[in-house]
Amino acid sequence: MNTLFLDAAFSKQTERPPVWMMRQAGRFMPEYWEIKNKYSFLEMCKTPEIAADVTMLPVDLLGIDAAILFSDILVTGEAMGGDLSFTQGVGPKFANPVRTLKDVDALEVDVLDRLQYVADAIKVIQQRLNGSIPLIGFAGAPFTVMSYLVEGGSSKDFKLTKLLMHNQPEVAHKLLAKIAKVTADYLNLQIAAGVNAVQIFDSWALALSWNDYQEFSHRYIQEIISNLNRKDIPVISFCKGSSVFAPIMAEAKPDVISVDWNADLLNIKNSLPAGIAVQGNLDPHILYADKPVIKKEILRLFERMRGEKGFIFNLGHGIMPDIPFDHVKYAIEVIKEFKY
């Protein structure tokens, strides 16, 4: 196996930074659309062979150093009882939002049987990878999943979620505790099925104040990580806002903190306890730019991180749908040519 990614995740020295990119199997790829035009998004997630096909696209077409399971952060919310759908141009919707204690009480937590399709997909993907590179599993963090359940979909201001947190904190905590239980079980299901690493996505943490992040996000991520069967499985913690929250994130003891593009990566690395690696943190908008600019920005990041153990190249967030495919491919070629 190409162990560059795992070695860096465990803060070992590598000859170059490993590379994978969030949303590396997605809408910027014509081959993704060939599949997407035949099936709904949830069909793609829930059909192991199709999920494997999509997962393998960046492996075959880009030559990345780690694959990431094709799925969605909201499958846990659906398994708990959320009526989930995805609409083109609108995004995810829960037809039955969770806004009262009665709604929270109705959510189920013993739901692993409803997520078995993910374990099945992992087994198919690992057969296809055949030990070539590691496979990353993932889940949504409790606050982010809660925000979708409460808002009923995406939100710009998270008003309903924050009202629940501030006016009925006991209801919010009950909901978060349920999601955290399901999330830990779900990640352990993925580990048992054969993933080589896991990432926790707190996509909307940046909506939170420092105190609210501690109370309504961090404590539940800490609980999840403490309940993982993580022997030889690196745990990556990502949030939009990691440039602010990294000191608290480190208290949950992940192996890797994935950093958004708003911070100097070396400064963040130096502020963390020894043995915590960093992942990131190129602004994905750079990939729209001309190729000489892409190369210059990647090499600038690499020179900044030269000599550091525990550095995985990634973007500060996911690849946007209209980034040119050949720009992404070129970026990966630049990365793979680099040597410390």
C-alpha cells in the first residue's frame, strides 16, 4: 500500500506531502455526471456498486494518495428518522424538521441496520482498491447534522438552530447526544467494514461563537472520538472555522486537524500539541487560476511546511463544481513531483 497518507496522519516523516482533496469525487468531473444523470443522489449513496464507482473516479483519473468513501454527512440524520431528499440546485431537505422535545424523542438511535449499505460499499471499494491506497470513511459532526435537522435543510444564518440552543438548551443537548451516539456507532461500523482512516466533518461550525462551539460542538466531537475503535485508524477533525477553533479541537485528541484557508498552516501546526498532524489548507479558489499560479501557491505552502512531520495536502474546503478538471489534475501532478 502507498502509506504516505497514513504515515503523515500519524506524524511520521514522508518524502513528500500526501494529497487527497475534499469532494475529490464530484461535480467537477464529467465522469461523475455520467453516473449522476442516471441515478438520484441517494440511490448513488445507497447502492454499493455505484458508491464504489464514484469513489474510484479520483483514484483512477487523478492518482490521489487516499480515497474517500462516496456518501453524505446526512445519512445518519436519515437513519434516525429524518425524511431526507436532495433536489438539484436546492440541496438537502428534511421534510420533517426537528424543533421540539417531542420531535427529538421520536428520533431513534439503534439504527446501524439502516446504514449497512455503507459497510457494504466499503467492502466493494476495498476490493477495487486492492490494497493500493488507504480509504477514508467519514461522518457529519453532531452540530452540523443538527443544523440540517432543525432548519429542514441548508441555512445562511442558522436562526432556528441557534434559537433552539439558546432558548431550549436541554432539548438541543438531548438531540446532540442522540446524534453523537449514532455517529460513534456509525464510524465504528465503517472501521469494522475496513476503512483505514475516518474524518469528522463539522461543516457549519463557523456559525458558532467560541463559547457555543465549546458547548454545542466540541464536547460531542470529543465524546465521539473517545468512543472510536481507533487502533491504527487515524482520526481527522475538520471544521469550517478550524483556523479559530484549532486549540479546542486538539483537546478532543484527533490525530489530524484539517485547517481552513484563513490561517497560516505552520502557525496552526506550531500551536498544536506534539503528534497532531495538520491537513490543508489551499484556498480551493486557487484552482480556478492559471496553472502557473496554481503551481506557485502550492509550492509556497510546501516551502512554508518544509521539514514538518505530519502534513497532508488538502484544500481548506471542498472542490467547487465548476473548477476545471485539468486544473485539479495539474495540481496533483505538481504535488507528486515535489520532494522535500
